[in-house]
Amino acid sequence: MANIKIGRMVLSMCQTNCYFVYKDAEPSDKTLPADEAGESSGNGGSGENGSQAAEEKEVVLVDPADQGRQIYEALKGKGFRVSAILLTHGHFDHIWGANELRRLSGAPIYAYEEEKKVCENAAMNVSDQAGRPETVIPDHYVKDGELLEFAGMRFRLIATPGHTAGSCCYYMEEEKILLSGDTLFEGSVGRTDFPTGSMSSLVRSIKDKLLVLPEDVTVYPGHGEKTTIGDEKKYNPYCQ
């Protein structure tokens, strides 16, 4: 039976987590060099170095940070093909690499429909203030609760406004995996002082949309280390 695996590349000056998700029937993980770590998903275990498979594997890429070509070449070198690019929100440090990765891979970009204003405006996504103005027009704007399926994997979009008005998470229910973007971190939450941000909306989103998930769901945030819903219920001051 195939396992769902999650690899991580930590990129950009903001140390953004760029995740690639794939199915693998083998017990070992693919790893990438330098600051790029492969992890097993679902059971929270750490991955080990695995041999490069001869066959090409499809991956879903979440938040391509600022290095589209680097991501593409690193994945291609390990026998991966990007089948879809998912954005958790439109801030500069999560989208700078999106257009280049789409151009190189041919993979479509998906985002929550309420994030259109941020994705498509360099002032709203703060990329102009960061010195590298960038906009992205996703191929598909997705509705809250919509189920996406790529490469035999299912991702349900959960709208979690607060960090931005169109922030979202992607939930893999069967595997108990949540890709939370900058909504929920280990022991903290995303900032809300950028355009369209709202702390009251963020806290409400977390309590109403995320804390209702099973406590053993593993959370993969946009920055920092993974955690679980149960741990955040116990220790995160914003979840009390």
C-alpha cells in the first residue's frame, strides 16, 4: 500500500517551508540536499536517505517560496514531476517562485478564491515593499470546502481568513495531515499587520475550523517545525 510522504525545503530570507507531497510504495523517503529535508507523513516520523527511483513520481508542491527554478531542478533531479502548485496565501515569501515553477513544470496553480486581491496586487502581497514586486494569477481559484485530487491524493481546502482575508489550509483527511500555511504555527499564529489581516478573524478561524479536527492530525506550517492539533490545543496561547 502506498504511503503519503512529505518533503520540505526551507527557502527565502523568511525561512519559508516549501512542501512537496507524494505517494511512495517504498519504505524509504527521497531527500534533497542542503536545507531540504524529506519526512514521512501521517505518523510524524523522520525520513531517511533513500535510493533514487527510476520511475518518475508526481508531487504536489505547496507554497513555492522564492526559488522556482531551484525547486524544479531539485525535484526533477530526484525523479519527481510537479503535478499541481497549491498556495496557502499570497504573501511574497510564498509566491515569489510560483510563476517560474509553473513555467518550467507546466503545473497549474491553485488558491482560495478570496485571495485574488492579494495574489494579483504587489502592494497587497507586500512584494513591492520587500524589493521584488511580484503578482501571480492562479489557474484555478478554489471554494471553501472544495476537494482537490492530484496524483491519487486528496486535499480539501479549508478557508481560514485572518493572516490574510484569503488564507487557507489544505487537509488530507485520511492521512490526518494539515498544511496550515501561516494560519497556525507551533506555539503561535501568523501575523496580521499586513493588508487584509485580522487577528480576531484568525483566532476565530483556528478555533472554528482547525481545533475541531482530530487531535492526532499532524500540522505542517508555513514556517518552523511541525506540530499536532492536540499539542496546539494544550500549549498554544492563541488556542485557549
